[in-house]
Amino acid sequence: MSVNAKQVGGDHYKADFQHWDFVMACNLNYLQGNATKYVDRCYRKHDSAREDLEKAIHYLEKQIVGGYAIVLHNGQWKHMQRYAEARKLTPEQYSIIWAIVSGQFELAIRVIEKLLEPVRSPATSA
């Protein structure tokens, strides 16, 4: 049995190209891997979507503060395409995850914050 075929709890590991395959193929670090994980799962777990997006921002903020080097390689684009198809990513998820993979962390945060705007409670007027 392949490791990807093994299921430990739930039934969410169905795609041929799983998140961990994507992280390894793109050589993402721990912070990028977690940020992309939370962006991916925010559309699958609707009850915690807001929290997942906020967690993604938190990991990206740490990435920015830590100043970790990002090394892009040509294969990342094809891995991104394969992952997007396997996971059926929305256009929003795709753009955020690609920004993370390509080291555009501030852009990823801005896109996530834009997505969070409609669900944020309106500010009370003084």
C-alpha cells in the first residue's frame, strides 16, 4: 500500500497529489507549508474557514519576520498546476498559494485580508 493511499482518520486524503507531496515537490519550508495547508483547507472546513485564513496570515507574518530565503525553481509551476487540479483549488486559493510559493508573502496576506473583509463584523461608530 502506498503512503498516499493510507488514511489515518477522516476521509479527506483523496487526491493523487496530496498537500505533503506539493510541499516536498516545491521544497517549501515549515512556515510556507503550514500557510498553504490552511489556505487549502479553509474551503473544505467551512466552520473554521475564517480561523484557517487567520492562521495562514500568522504563519506568513512569521515567515516575513524570520526573513527566510526563498529559492524558486522551474518545477514549482508544474507542481502548482498539478496540485490545483488534484485539490480543485478555487481561483482565490490558487492565487494565495502561488504567492506563498513564489515568496510574495505580503501579497498573500493582502489577498487573504481582502477575503476576510466581508466576514468581519462592521466597526461600531462612535
